[in-house]
Amino acid sequence: MRVTIAGSSGLIGTALVALLRQAGHDVLRLVRRQPRAPDERAWDPSAATMDAGTLEGADAVVNLCGSSMASRRWSGEVKQAIRDSRIGPTEVLAAAVAEHRVPILVNASAVGYYGDTGNREVDETAPVGSGFLARVCRDWEAATAAAERAGARVVRVRTGLVISSSGGLMGQLKPLFALGLGAQLGSGEQYMPWISLDDEVGAIQFALEHDEVAGPVNLSGPRPVTNAEFTTAVGKVLHRPTPLVVPGFALRLLLGTELVEEMVLAGQRAVPAVLGTYGYHFRHATLPAALAWALSGTLN
């Protein structure tokens, strides 16, 4: 299979490129600069341009574009950048998939689509939630419409919190826990739909290779946990105590009210029903297994 990937230099993209090549697939990487390697092709989503011939013969496009949602306070400018980094590039790629009749588009999204679900378990049939993140995810997914209208099999992967040996969530948490500063956030009752990086890219490969998989797909482990449970599990794996609690008001002062209410003190009890239906086998089905894998620094 010939797969073209946008967003290939990030945490997920780098791992996905390696996995697909290991499986024998031919991978091209879209870059927003002059290509410096034979497997690179230039594109400029703001101008809706792409190197000639980039999608000729392509069997699939994977779009992982999107700036960090939680790197800084949500000013109006930051919120616009979050939207622009996702919706515009998706529209460009969906139009290109339609024009070149590429059979498959796997497009990133997030479990934030469901809003704050509290204790309620949600699968891919659940409706869109409320709030800024839910609206972004709704519009992000809608931006794939041109590809779907052209007959492409469109898979919208709604990713949870990715656990890896470096970068991502654990890259932020490990130094804090090492100093004994690992803490429960607020009440600790909010759910954290985690997934190991190994399963994140494994599930994307599964979606590419299984024609029956289409529409929204939750990329989250089968057993979501609360923030309190997550904090305890990380402390146990790192052999650090976790007696601290950071109150909500302190988080709001530090990060801003809107970001905290939607990303820190809210959560989704999301389960991967579609992956279960079609037989995906999780490499790390429990949080302790995912954490042990990530902290070992090895790939299965």
C-alpha cells in the first residue's frame, strides 16, 4: 500500500511511518518546506498547493495535522490557531483525495468531540458534546466531506491521551513525579481516555488495512480510568508517592478557566467499540501495562 502522511514529524506520525514501513508499506511524507529526502513531498495548506504527482498512485492519505491544544492559555488568537491548524489542512487534503480518487482517508480527530461526559460511557455512536473542543472536533471531521462525497473510505480517528516513552503526556508528567510532585487534579473524578502510542499507531494501521472500518473510531484503551486512578498508577510505576491534590482554582489561575474546564477538569469515558467490533487486539489493554511499556522505552 502506498500511504501519504501529513503531520509525519510529530509523536504519532514518526511512530506511524516506522510501523508502516516495517509492515512493508511505501510511505511518503508531506512537508511544509523544500523536500530534503526522497520520501518527502512539499505542500502548503494555506495556499492549497502540493507538489505535482504527490497523490498519483496513492492508496491512502493519513492526516495527523494539528497544533497542541494545551500548550498555553486559550486566548482568542490561540483558539483560532487551534482551529486553523486542523480544519484548513483537512479541507485541502480531502479535496486532493477527491480529485485524485484516493480510496482511503484516515483523518485525525479527538475524544474531545464528546465534550465532558462525566461518568457516562460513550462509544462512537454518541452525539457531539458542547464547548470549544467539541465544536473544533465537529468541524474538523466535517472538513473531510469532499473525500467522502467522492467515494473515499473516510476514517475519523478520535484519539485519547497518548502514552509513550518520550514526549506527549508522559514527557510532561515524568519530571513532576520524579520530584514527588505528581498530583491528583481537582476532584480526580474526571475520566482520562488513555491509549499507548503502540496501540495508537497499531489501530491506525488496522484501519488502513481493514476495508470494513469507516466513520468515527475511538482510539482509546478499553478500560478508561479517572484522574485519581491515573495518578495513583503513574506513581506506582515510578515508585513515587502521590498524596498531593491541585485544587481547581489553582489550575484555573495557572492555565486559564476555559482550558481547565474543558481539558483538565473535564473528561470522556470513551471506549473503543468499533475497534472491538472488528477484532483489533490491544497490545496494552490496561493502564498499568501501557505505563510499564512506555517507561521501559521499548516497542513490542
